[in-house]
Amino acid sequence: MRQEFIGTEGRVLLDTVRRLYRRKARSALGKVVKKIHPAELAWIFRHLTARERLEIFNIIKEPEVVGDFLSELDESIRLELISTLEPKRIAAVVTPMSTDDQADVLDALADDLREQVLALMRKEDAAEVEELLQYDPDTAGGIMSPDFLAMDENLKVAEAIQQVQQLSEEAEMAFYIYVVDEANKLKGVLSLRQLLMNTAGKQLANIMETDVVAVTPETDQEEVAHIVSRYNIMAVPVLDHEGIMLGIVTVDDIVDVIREEATEDFLQMVGAGKDREILLKPALQNALTRLPWLLASWVGGILAMLVISSFEEELAKVVILAGFIPVIIGMGGNIGTQSSTLTIRGLATGRVNVNRAWSFISKQVYVGMLLGVFFGVLLGLMAWLFGDSRLGGVVALAISVTMFFATLLGTFVPIILRRLDVDPAVATGPFVTTSADVLGVLIYFLLAKSLLAL
């Protein structure tokens, strides 16, 4: 459905909104916008100019509609729109939103504006939001919701069902009931299905699951996503260091986390920084973000040029040597990128254990050797067809050795970076390909000089 909307339906709606805006048909535009789903409206807003966005946004009056819409927007567009509102209007807009969405919106505001908005909110809501704001936004504490169903372990099933009926509207997710003691320490969990399937007189303590998967507020959001994926649960509780329950991270937030983390990794692997909203940035800011990574590639190219120029005499003697340079550095860079991408994905999904990575490294290096020998034989035969068997041997050995070392580099570097607590995605793209290029050229000419007696 989403794919279909982004295609024909999305373009039709976008054209309709723009046409009504240009005709200044505010009443008709308001009716159309009100009927569009908040997620679809957020997609439309990405394709409008800043002025169009602001004027159409001001047409939406209902705080509930504005709140749902803001929660779907990209962060930069959301900040662009909400920073134009008065504190009183912002408070009215965020009040109907869930607590974690309120925290997301207010976290992006300037400190003084945020304090003004919090002062205008209900004290209870403001206190919950302030508690979430104290955590890093990329941790379990930053994405958790404090609205969950928690019940005393001594309650009976009939009493618990009655509480579910009373409190489910306020809870972020009513699928799980968390069982706590008098101090609000988590004792167990049961699903709504388990609750309904048991007899009315049973106590929750006797039917709950005591082996509960939980995280702390400081747990990185990517690790939380791994836990939810590994155990196939709809939500994971967040506990402080004394076991007191603070909130839950729900699967809808986990989907956002997976998308965000994957986008960051892809951007870093191609050397485009890690700003997930880079496509929405102005051209100059976009260029400045990508410049350092391309500068690294440029430096690598200069190093490769210096290596080639240092073997100028050898090239003059055997001109055909230059013809194989692009193949050798291209194959080295490609297999290095493949290896680093596989390693980073393995680390991200938990299939590669940093502390026991030698089996994975040895397997990847062995694969690199096999591929290196295969392409070495192919390229060696091609060089031999040019009439020089010794050149064929040099080319075959050079590409085999280059692909071996490029595989080792692409596999080993992300693991080392992960052990140093650095995002391994930075190892791909410019770093691995540039290193493989310089290494490949150096290996090629050293072998040529030695084996061809140049």
C-alpha cells in the first residue's frame, strides 16, 4: 500500500495539494489535507518548498491532527515548522501525543522554548517528558514510553481484566501486562491472551512468566532492536539498576530504529557521512558533509599516483604494465568493500561475535584466496595472450595477493573498530577502497620489478 501511494497515488495527491495552494483555495485545501493520512501527508511535505510547507501547515487547526502529523515528519522539517509556533500552540499540539513522541518533538527545540512549553503543559505530563529527555535519544531510555500496563502480583485474573478495561486507553501497548511488586520492581509478564485464558480466581503471580527479557535505560537502541528481533517480542521493558520498571520500548519504535541505523550504515559505507536527512539539506551543507570522505579518496588517489610515478622507469620499459593497473585496483577495492559490508552486516545482526571472530575472519580470507586465484588465472591467461608469459605470471600473482590482502583488510578493520567502540561502518567506502587501491598498485609494481628484473 505504501509503495502504491508513493507511486501514482502519491503524485496525484501532491499535484492536488500544490494546485489548490496556488489557487489560494484554503477551504478546499484544508478539507483535502484533513482527509490525508498523517504518514502520507508527511511524504507530501518532503516534496514541497519551505514556504508551501509553512502555509499549508498553518491551515491545519486541530491539535490532535497536527500532533499525529508532526510525529510522522522528518526531524528537520518538523523543527522547521514547529519553531514558527507560539509556545502556547506547541503545548496544545504536543498534549494529545504519546509521551515518547512529545519528548522527540521537544528535544529538537531550543532550550528556552522547550522550558516555556513544558511550563504550559500539565505538571504530570511535563514531569514524564523531562524524565525521558534526560536520556540519550539513541538509547532505550530515549525511545521508551512510560505508558504501560503494570499490575500488582497479588491481583486475581478477574481484577486484572477489570483494570485492563479501565487503563488500556492510556497504555502505549495493552498486549503485555507487566507484573510488579509494591516497590514497582518487575516480577514477571503475561500476555493479554494468557490473562483471558485463565480462570478468574487465579493470582497473576501464579500465571506470569518470570523469565523476562529486559534492558536498562543506557542500552543502545540498536541492541534493543537486536533483542526484540531475537526473542520475537512486541515490547521490551526498561528497568533501572534496582529492577524498577521505567517504561517499555515497543515494536513500532524498533522499526524506526532499524530503519535509522540501516540508513546511517549505508550512508557511512558510501562515504556520505551519517546524517539520515542528508537529502533534505541545502546543497552547500550537503557538499560539506560529503567533502571529508571524498577528500580521503582524493588523498588515496594521490598516494596511488605517487606509487605509480616512483616506478616510472619500469613502466617505460614495459608499457603494457599500465594497462592492467585499473583491473588490479578495481578488483582489490571491490572485494575489500564486499568483505567489509559482509562483516559490518554480521556485526549488526549479531552473527559475528567480536570476541570470537577468528573463525569468521579465516573463512572470509579463505574465500578471498579462492577468488584471488580464480581471477588471477583469468587475468594471467589474458596477459599471456598479449605474448609475454612472465607478464602473465606477474599479473596473476599480483591480483591474487591484492585480493587476499584487500579481503583481510575489509574483514579485519570493522572488527577492530567495533572492539574500539567505533562505528565499523566508517571502515567501508573511502577507507577500504582507497587502502586497497594503494596496496594493490604497490604489490603489482614490486612483483613486476622483482619477477621481470626491471
